[in-house]
Amino acid sequence: MMIDTINVPDMPWTNEYTWSSWVATTQYAGSGALLVEPAQKQAGRPIVLQEDLLTREVVNQLLAHSEATPGSFDITLGDTRTFTVMWDYSAAPVTATPLLDEVDPDNNSLLMAVTLRFITV
């Protein structure tokens, strides 16, 4: 899959089915009747990708990208679906936990629990 210009292994989309494209506001009228105003969302779908094993080199590239690219870019998932997104800065956009406690890790060291957070724009 591609995250902008960074090639990464296919990563599962963990929250793919937890979002609705519809939102509704509700309020009660003076008569007590419930007024519902539905609207379809135009953007803002969260995309959370997680992988258990990425190299430190790839994680560092993704971290650098999240710091240098506050605007929009494209991601292409392993199934060829493409989304225009931006990093989700409401939480840390990239998190990674080392697989092993290494004193002097190199770029080939593997990391686990890598999470990437995006929102569609």
C-alpha cells in the first residue's frame, strides 16, 4: 500500500465499519414533537491502520511525513481503494511500540503496535 509516496506493507483498516456517513441533529418543538434533521457528512471519516511489524526505518519515515505534511495527500490501500486524507492530529497520528527493548536499535529493527491515524478530506 502507499501512504503518499511511502510504500508500506498492507495494513488492516481497524475501524472501517464503525462510521456512518449520516449525522442527525434533534430538538423538540414547542409542541413537544421531535424534530430530526439528517445530513450526509462530506468528509471526516477516520481511517485507523494498524500493523504488528514494521521496520524502524519505515516508522521514522511515517513520523517525519506526519510532522512535515499537515495538509492533504492520498493513501492507496492494498485492495487499490484510494482516499484523500490528512493526518489525524486529534490524537498522535503515528504511534509505535518496540517489539524488543534494544539499547542501540538500527533501521532494520522491527516495531510492533504501529498505529496510523488519518481523516478523509
